[in-house]
Amino acid sequence: MRWRALRRPDVVCQEAVQLFTDYLDDALSTKERSRLESHLATCPPCRRYLDQLRSTVATLGHLEPDDVPPPVMDELLEVFRRYRSDAGS
């Protein structure tokens, strides 16, 4: 994905990606949601990414907990933690 630089108070693509999980969990403030939705209205790559994320969440939501072996789950959690840590840097 190519990162687009938009002027504040607009959301840039990198920030949008960081907000998607909270957006899908309905955990954004009204202001953050509005800013993100304004960005999504003008950014096809971010809309596609969000659609892919929704699809992934829907697919994974159908897995039973024991469908994912514990070592694989541990590895996935570690990757996620590293991603979140790097995104906050």
C-alpha cells in the first residue's frame, strides 16, 4: 500500500491502518470515527484494506479455539505484539 500524506486534521493512511481495529470494535470517539470515515471516503486503498480486514475477522471468527494449535497461537500473538509495538514507535 502506498502511504498518502494528507494535511491535518485529516487522517493519513498509516494512521488509518492503526485505527481500523478500534473502528471495527466501535471503540473510536465520534471525532476519530468521523475523521477516519472522511479519509475512507477518499482513499480506495484504505477501503480495500479495511474490507480485507473485515473478511479476515469474519473468517477467523468461525474458528473454534482448539482449531489453532497453542504454538501457532503463541507465535501469532507475538507477531501481533511486535507489530503493535513497532506501530507505536
